[in-house]
Amino acid sequence: MGDLLSQSATNGGFGFGTVGASMLFLSIIASLVIYLSLKQKKPALLPIDRQD
């Protein structure tokens, strides 16, 4: 996958280069981490039952 993105168009790739391919992968990974952390269900807060 990385080779396809980084190779030049004349060699059958997309021509992003190594830096461009790395930045694309980094942005995809960061987006997935943020999305999955926001999607995670958080438990509801329960009231504290104080018995005096």
C-alpha cells in the first residue's frame, strides 16, 4: 500500500512521495483514534447515596 502511494505516476503509483504517504497514513490513524475514542460509550454518572 505504501509503495503504491509513494511511487511516481510513471511507475504505476500515485506520486505522493514518502513524506506524503506517511502524512496520509498518520492522518488516517489519528482520525480513527479520535473517532473511536469519541464513539466509546461512557457510563452514566450515578448519584451518591449518602446515609447520615
